[in-house]
Amino acid sequence: MKGRIHSSAIVEGETNLGKDCLVEAFVLIRGKVQSGEGCYFGPSCLVQGPALIGNHVFFGEKTTIGFPSQQLVKQFQKGRIQAPWIKLESTRIGDECIIRSGSVIYAGSQLGNNVRMGHNVLVREQVKVGDNTTVGTGVIIDGKCAIGNKVSIQSNVYIPWNTQIEDHVFLGPNCILTNDKYAMRYPYELKGPILREGVSVGAGAVIMPNIEVGAEAIIGAGAVVTKDVPPKAIVYGVPARKHDDVPDTWKKPLE
Amino acid sequence: MKGRIHSSAIVEGETNLGKDCLVEAFVLIRGKVQSGEGCYFGPSCLVQGPALIGNHVFFGEKTTIGFPSQQLVKQFQKGRIQAPWIKLESTRIGDECIIRSGSVIYAGSQLGNNVRMGHNVLVREQVKVGDNTTVGTGVIIDGKCAIGNKVSIQSNVYIPWNTQIEDHVFLGPNCILTNDKYAMRYPYELKGPILREGVSVGAGAVIMPNIEVGAEAIIGAGAVVTKDVPPKAIVYGVPARKHDDVPDTWKKPLE
Amino acid sequence: MKGRIHSSAIVEGETNLGKDCLVEAFVLIRGKVQSGEGCYFGPSCLVQGPALIGNHVFFGEKTTIGFPSQQLVKQFQKGRIQAPWIKLESTRIGDECIIRSGSVIYAGSQLGNNVRMGHNVLVREQVKVGDNTTVGTGVIIDGKCAIGNKVSIQSNVYIPWNTQIEDHVFLGPNCILTNDKYAMRYPYELKGPILREGVSVGAGAVIMPNIEVGAEAIIGAGAVVTKDVPPKAIVYGVPARKHDDVPDTWKKPLE
């Protein structure tokens, strides 16, 4: 084992950290964890393998990598496995990622390179996040979501199961995507929205289930989107209506 | 003491854990804590008794059970008690509960059986949560709330002091209940809404203080509810108005 | 070193705690930290100096004081500094503050006296918070914000970079201030709103960038504020319009 590991840290199992890693006090790393060079594991963080971690990754204090799915927790509760972290799927964190304090990445999810997260972010199972994407503090990404490259997700955004977000999308603070059309009153297969490349969603907007928002469209702050939105449309209001087209001089977010 | 307790964990006082419990690294359990069989205490979690914990309960890493009320914190600040956790009220957690990482349950609150919580949930003092209720990530339940059985609270919902939620209610993501009619501008006794059995509230909706929502009514996403809602009404918009009745073929949530 | 320090706690560097401080298990205090008397450092909390802490401050479990800016994290990732906490700016916490579990204060920010925070609050760099201000659970205060005295910020409020909030302001739960007029589609210097003395903002309201809300105005729940608001006006709706003036008998919040 190379790098600097605090005497109170616990590094178990077949873990293999690259050179110049810094493991702080009260860290617990277990399972088959393999990391690149120069990673930082902040105080009290928890990494449960199998996990493949790139170079120069920053894990703030009290982050969790490799949280078990509900199925595994229930298997533990029924006495079928000795601990909830025994049969985890493999997690992958790309180079240069920044995962700030309190954030939790479920086992089996994958972050690309240079993903930068705020604090207390939740990424559930079977999620893929592309390269160079930023995810703000308090964001929740539920399971089976696909998030593209150079996406900018501001603080407190909620993204439900089965949502698809393409490259260069911008989600303003506290906006809400939904996936249950009937609020548990009628049978419905949960489907989140599809946000095409370059869409911008304003602060606090709500997007109804299974809606498609066309490429480069803009949804105004506080809008409630109940119908598909055409590409390059500007929509706002409750319910949202089209008021204009995006001017040709405007670019895609993070272009 | 039975079960497996990591050598770095601290188990103090008159704690009595049932068989097959697993206590992970950096856990602190203190005060009179009594648990059933097969419980999991994740890394860095904190349990401050008195507490009565059922069988097969899962506490994710960094959870807190037995957080002190503001009164106790202030007594400590004034030097009247030696530590803020000395005179805690008793907390009760039912069988099979799942409390995920970062969640905090105040001393004196009670969870029924099979309550399943996401991450970073806050439950303040004098709260009762019924059986088989689910509480999403980031939900805040302030003090003196009564939450029924088979309630489904989605992520990031805010529930203020003195709120009453009956059985089979569904609260969509990020919806907001309120309890101060005059926003601190005029004297007002804080009163949250009353949500009767089987109500569904859409994502991001706001319900004003002291509103009663009748049984099985549906409140649309993004609605601002300023008046009482009749049973089985469908209301939406800003301000919310009745547009329809719930069809007879629809069921209650989680029925 | 005076006070009671648990044997598992790590207190490094030139730290100097006042008498009757209580340092719990798994705490890490490092750098030049100076505290007054009677402070409480809860289990697993992290304090990275330089920091000047007043008397009778309560840090709940898993709080962080002195989180590094993104610039420092990136310098660590590039191998230019040995740890991300080496060159932190000095943090200041006034007397009698209550910082509850999971909250994070960035290095270089300043809290006045008797600031009371909920859980999982985030205060980023270069923020000043005045005396006797309360900040609810899950609130995010981004960098370079100035928050006055006797401000009441309810749970889950989002406050972006470069926001100015004067004394006696009330922000209802989940309300959203914004600072990017074009949602990353067109060049714009990020400017948050200015909330003048005694303003009240209702639950879930959205305030657009660079808006000035005049003294003692009231913004209704769920409003979307797109234009400056005159002093003492009552506005609501989407978009918000003036409907009335604040009655003379009403006071400022926390007056």
C-alpha cells in the first residue's frame, strides 16, 4: 500500500490505492477497491468495493461510495447475507472527479471523468453520468437515469427513476422532474422526462412524466410543463405555453 | 453483549443489543439503548438512548438516533447540564425499519414497523410515523407531526410543525406544506394542513396553513392551495381551483 | 488543553480550546483553531483551522468547519499542495451559535453571534451572516452572500452567489433565489436579488436575478417574481403582480 494512510483509518480486503493517495482519519475502505494516483479520501468517508476509481479523485469527508440497493438491505434483514455490503455491484468513478462531503453514490453506478459534485448529492443505482458534468448540492438522481456530458445540474434538483438527460442540458435550482402521472392512484409505468441536447430548465420548474423537451428549448422559472416542448421553443407559465423561439445568437449551455 | 461489534466502535452505558446485530467501525451507542435481533448499525452512526429498537432494523452510515431538542442544547450552552444528550426523551424505532445514511431522528419521536427512509431525512421531536410508511431522501418532518400508515412521502418534501397526515396519503417530490399564514408579519398560532385519508399531492405543490384537504382529493403538480379542498376533488393551478372529481375507478395510494 | 476530550478524538496543530469544552468521539480538529469556553464538538465533526470560535458554541455531530474552496481542491488534484486543507482562509463563528448535524461552513466565512442553524446547511466561501439569524435545515447559501441580522431563513431555501439580504427578512420554506437570467444561454454576470429590510417571501416563491424587493414587501407563496417590487407591496401569482399594500398594523419579521 502506497500513499499516506492515517493510523485510525481502516483499509481492508484487496484494496489497492495508487501512489500519493491521502487517506484521512476514521476512513473505512473495504472490498476490492482500486484507485489511481493522488486521490483524497476525506475524514470519515466510506468506500465499499468493488470499485474502480480514477486518478486525482477528491472524496470529501463523510462521502459514501458503494451504498447497497434496497434488495441487498432486505436480504440482510432476512438473514440471507452476513452484511449489506457483501454482494455489491461494481462502482466506477472517473479521473479528476470531485465528490463533496456527505454525497452518496450507490454501488453499480458510473461517473465519467471530471464530474464535479456539491455536498449531500445522492446518486442511486444503475445511473450513468457523463464527462465534465456538474451536479449541485442536494441533488437527487434516482435509479436507472442516463445523464450526458457537460450537463449542469444546479442545487436541489430532483431527478426520478428512468430519466434521460442529454448533453449540454442546464437544470436550474430546485427544478423537479417527475415520473408518476397518476400520483399512485392508477396503474402507470414510471417514466421520467426526456431532455434533449442543450435544453435549459428554469429554477423551480416542474416537468410532468414522459414529457419530451426538444433540443435547445428553454423552460421558464416556475413553469409547469404538461405537454411535449418543440425544439428551440421558449415556454413558461402554469401550465407552460410557448411564447417565443430561442434567438439564433444564443448558444447551448456549457458549449 | 452479543453480535459482532467492530473494535473501533464505542458501546457505552446500559446498552443491550439483540443477537446477530452488526455494529460497524466508528459507531457510538450510548445511554439505555435496547435493540432486537439482527440490526445493522452502519459506520459512524450515532445512537443516543434511551431508545427502544425493534428487530432487523437497518441504520445506514452516519445516521443519528436521539438528537437533542433545542431546549437541551440551550441548557448545555448555559452550563446547566454536562452534555446535550443527558436528559433525552425516549425514542422508539419499530421492526424492519430502514433508516438510510445521514438521516436524523430526534429524541422522543416514534417510528412504527417497516418504515423505510431515504438519505438525509430529518424527523424532529414529538413526531409519530405509522407502519409501512415510506419517507424519501431529504424530507423534513418538523416537530409535533402525526403521520399515518402506508403514507408515501417522496423526496425533498417539507412538513412543518403541527401537521396531520392520515393513512394512504401520497406527497409528490418537493411539495411544501406551510404553517405560518402571515410569514412572521402578524401574530398567528402555527398550524400545518390536515391531509385526510388517501389524498395525493402533486410535485412541487404548496399547501397553505390550516387547510383541510378532503379524503382522496388530488392536488395537481405546482398548485398553490389557498382554500379547503372537498373530498375526491381534483384541483390545480395558481391559486388552485376544482376542475373535476376523482373517477370511481381510481384507488387510494398504496391501497 | 483544558476540557474533556474523548480518547478517540484527534486534536492537532496549534489548537487552543477554552475551558469546559466537550470534544466527542471521532472528532478531528486541526490547524490553528481557537475556541471560547463551553463549546460542544459532536461525534465525527471536523474543524479545520485557522478558525476563531466564540463561547458556548454547539457543533452537532458530523458538522464541518473550514471546508476548502474549489480552487484549493483543484490545487491538491494537480499536486501543488500536500492536502486540500493546508492554505485555508480563516473562519469565524460567533458566541452561542448552534450548528446542527451535517452542516458545512466553508473556510473564510463568518457567522455572527447567536446564529442558529438546522441540519445539513451549506454555507460557502466569503459569506457573512449577521447576529441572531436562523437558518433552517437543508438551506444552501452560495458564495459571496451578505445576510443581515435577525433574518429568518426557513428550511430548504436556495440562495445563489452574490445575493444581498438585509435585516429582518423572512424566507419561507423552499423558496428559490436565482442569479442567472439566461440559464447559461447568453453571457450574463451572475447577480442574485437584493432583499431590503423586513421583506417576507412565501413558501416556494422564485425570485429572478438582480431583482430588488423593497423594504417590508410581501411575496406570496408560489409567486414567480420577474420585476422589482416596491416597498410595502403585497405581490403574488405567476408572474407576480401587486395586489395590495402591507397594512400599517403589521410588523417586520422578528421585530
